[in-house]
Amino acid sequence: MNAVLDLKPVVVTRAESSDGPLSRELRSLGLRALVWPAVSVTSADLGPLTAALEAVSSFGWIAFASRHAVAAVLARLPAAPPGVRIAAVGQATAQVLRQRGWPVDLVPEEASAAALIEAFAARWSASDAGVKILYPASSRALPTLAAGLTQLGAQVTQVEAYRTEPAALDVAECRAWIARGGVGAVTFASPSAVTELARALGEEDFQRLLTGAAAVAIGRTTARELAARGHTAVVAESATLQGLARTAHRLLQTRA
């Protein structure tokens, strides 16, 4: 029997179904995925986003911080607007844009808002003062990106592109897996997933889960949210769902 098949399953906490992209990546590596979506992505009041996109030619940049923001914008603006540069917070977001034919002008090496601000700062010049940047964001977007770009001298228009809400977990089934120590690793693709899984399970079961299973974070912002709760996460080898899956696979092999 293939030793990979004997590895404990990996929890997926991002908003996806059992046939979602991270679950598929895990299965392609021979791993079983347990889908425990801690958050759900729902539609926002898209009036402000629609209005901003109708005036998109007035912006110098669009800054995307997630794949969900990309989906919301591209549903209303299928083609990249001429003369508007595009920034993406990481390679996973950039990849979705490029797959749809959008050029990406700025991607930091590290997938974080702070790294994207640093990337903007590195190329900033006096002529950029007052440039308008459209930032389609989650309802739970942290202030880091908008505040950092404003401090550089940009005029940032932050509009809600989607809502991040708590998901309805089968908590009893999750706790049964935790009680028998059946989970090998838990993947987190956002700080919200950390917060909401802890809320749904309760602190005691959340602590028990991550005492017995490896925590894998897609980036340093998510890892910091876990650290704030007393858990050291392994950061994915790349800030993509493939990187998240490969890192979980590698950790389980070293633990086997």
C-alpha cells in the first residue's frame, strides 16, 4: 500500500465545497481532505463597486487582495481597463487575474498587505502623489492596505466587493475527529478562517485540535493570527493553494 494513503487527513477551513480547489490539490497528493469551511463568502451590496467600476478610467491602479475580490470585479468588468495598472497581493490572486487575460503589474514576493505596500513604496515617485487606487475588499478587510497606500500619498477608494461571514459547521463531527486525534494538519487561507474556526469549536477544542495537528498558514498575516492564539504555524512554501497543499503533505510525511 502507498504510504501516503496512511497519512492522516487534512482540514480545509477556507470557503469551498468538497470539490473545491484546495481539496483537489490535497487529493492530487494522495491526501484525504476534511472540508470544515469556517467562513462563507456571500454577495455584498454591490452598488458602490459598480459605481467605482463605471468610473474605472479615473483610477491609476486597482489593488486586489484576494481571489474573491477578483471574481467580484471580473463579473462586472471582464476585460482589463486600458491605462489602469493592476496590483495583486500574492501569486494566487495574480494567477486568477492572468488566467482571465488581465496583466498584473505588481506582485510582492510575500503575500501580505504589508509586502504589497512595500512593493508600491519601492517604485513610488513624486509623480505618483495623489494617484487614485481602487481597492475592492472583503467586509472584514483589515485597514493595513488602505492606510499604508494613503500614507504613501495615494487616494484610496475602498469598496466592499464581497462579505466574509461565519459558516455553519457540523461541530459535532469536527469534535469527534478532534477527540480521536484523527486530524494530521489544518490549513488556513485567511485570518478570518482562524478566528471563525476558534469561535465555532470553542477555545478548548480549537486548542486540542492544534495541539495534535500541524497548522499550515498561506501567509504571514494568517500565521500571526494563529500566533496570537498561542500556535506556531508553518507558512506555506508559496502563497498559493498548491503551496498550502504541498506544505501540508510535506509536514505529514515528516511526521509519519
